[in-house]
Amino acid sequence: MPDEHRADGRGQPQPQSGRSPSQHRQPPPQREPSRSRSHRPPRRHSAAARVAGAFLYVLLVIGASAVLATVGWVWACDLLGLNKEYASAVVTIEEDTDFASVVDMLEDKGLIQYKFLFKLYAWFSHAEGKIAPGTYELDTEMDYHALVSSMGSSSATRQETDITIPEGYTVDQIFALLDERGVTTVDKLQEMAADHDYAFDWLQDRPLGDYHRLEGYLFPDTYTFQLGENPKYVINKMLVNFDAKMDEYMPALAAEDAPYSLHDIVTIASMIEKETDSTDYGTISSVIYNRLTNPAAETVGYLQIDATLVYINGGKVPTLADRSIDSPYNTYLYQGLPAGPISNPGMASLRAAMEPESTNYYFYVLDPETKRHEFTRTYAEHEALVQRYQGDG
């Protein structure tokens, strides 16, 4: 019969539990879903929404590209000088004009549309250093590169003018003419004439500081000048011309035994130029030399040239009162040559000053009918002619 009790390892019987195996092991209770959290399935976009979003994105990309392309094309047209209505303009750049002002002028005259773009181009191409003072004719067909090149010192678009400087003009008259024709200004010419040390040996004894020191040496001729030209080059061109014209005579005038220096010759020639009737250069020259070299004559060493009074009275017709003006140029008040030239003589007067005629004349007076001078040896003869011509009119 089966044992109702099992012994343990120590021989002691173990009592059986009152629960059956099925009662002893029960599965864990199932948790009910939490009612505080609701479970929602993931949201799904419809195919139509996805297509619409993609289409909108494409439209935005295309629109942005079109805007950028349009702006880029407009900028490119300005940069390259394309699709512009043709127009030309004259631009004048002075020595003291800064680059920003140049850009403003280009915009004001319709040559460019976008200043920032031109400045950007100039920064990349170093254009600012390539622009030179001057007057230039530009047009809207020029791209940025052409505009910069056309405002350079060697530009073919730089405007020029031919100016004839008459013989006998003074420095002041020459400077005024150059200013009037747009070559450069009177102030700049005066400053350059006074203070720049031009590299000519025959100017070394002419002290700096007064622009009249170049009186007599600005050779009268027809010159081609660029508008807005550097005043130093303008003056130098005339001095170079004088140097070339007088080159063959320089050695003789520079000799130690030369009776008259170059400066003396130019001074005499300047008076001849103002006094001549254009037919009597050599005869006028002989009167001047006769008075200079014969202080015992009736003129006692005084040249008494009316043109020297005109030089110091501001260009007016001389009066008896002008003969008392205290000036080293007054040949009525001081004997010998005036302090310097009173005009810029031409070659005929310069040659006459170096090669005077041989005469006994000391006086001359202008015949109002013939517009020619009458020459005499004595003051009495001279006065007789004066009275006669004054009586004639």
C-alpha cells in the first residue's frame, strides 16, 4: 500500500500542502490598458498633399532663379555696356578729383547705372590708379573696362585743342587763354610757374617764388594741348620749344665775353615785340641799342619804351603820369634795361635782338595813316613829327 507520508532526508516525514499543484502556481494577473493614454495611429499625408508641396517648392526655386537671373542680367548689361540707349558725355577730371566723385559723375551722366558694381569692379581691377586728370568724351556703349581705359593719360578719347599763342603775349595773357580754352586753370599755371624747378640751365638764375620769372620764355606758337592737362606739362612744352629755337645761339650767349646774356637778349626782344609795326624789327632793335650804348646821347641812357609802362599799369594806354610809377620795369624812371622781359617774343624779335641793324636813330613815332614808324636821329626831329601827326588827328 502506498506510503501516505514521505520522509525527508533526515527520515522525518513531510506534511503535504493542502493546495493542489494547480492551485499552487497561478499565472500573473493581466493588466488592463491605462485609460489615461489614448492610442492614436500615425498620421499619414495624402499623395495629393505631397505633390502640391513639391510643386510649390519647384515654383519657389524657379521664381528665385528667375529673379537672380534677371538681376544678374541687368548687372551684366551695365558691366558690359549692353542694351543701353546710346548717349555720349564729356567728363572732366581735375587733379584733386577723388575716385568717388568720378563714379558720381559717371552715374550722373548716365554712363553707368550701379555705382556699387562699378566700385566693386574698380577694386578688383585696380582701376582707381589708372584714371588720370583730363577731359574725356565717353559713351554708353563702353563697358567698365573701356570706361576706365578711356579715362587714362594715353586715352584716345581724351579731348584736345589747338591753341595759337600770339607773339608778344604776356605770361598773364597766355595763362588766361589756356584757362579760357579749358587746358588748365590760371591758378595752377601760376603756381607751377612760380614753384617748379624746370630742368633748363638758362633758368637756374631765375629765382623761384614768382611766376613772372618765366616771362619771355614761353615761346609763342601753335600747340596741341589736352583738356585738363597737367600744368607742369603745359609750361614745359613751351619751354622746350623755346630751348629748341634758341639752341644754336646758346653757346655764344653763354660765353664769358658775351656783351649780353640770354636774359638780356630776351628782355630786348620782348620790347621789340611790343613796339614793332611788324616790318621794322631790326630798326627798333637799333634804337634800343643806340640808347643803351650811348649814355651821352640826348636820351642819356633811358630807353623810354612806352610798352614797359603798359606792362606795369595793367595793360592800359600809357599816360604821362605812368612815367612816374616806381617800378624796375619803368624805362622812363630807370636807365638801362628793365628788370626783365615784358612779353614773350617770337623768333623774329629774338633774331633782331641778337642782330640789330646799324643806324643812327634814337627816336621813332607811329604814322597814324600808314601804321608804320618814322625814325629820327634827334629829339627835335622827333618832336616835329609828333606835332605833325597830332595835328593830323
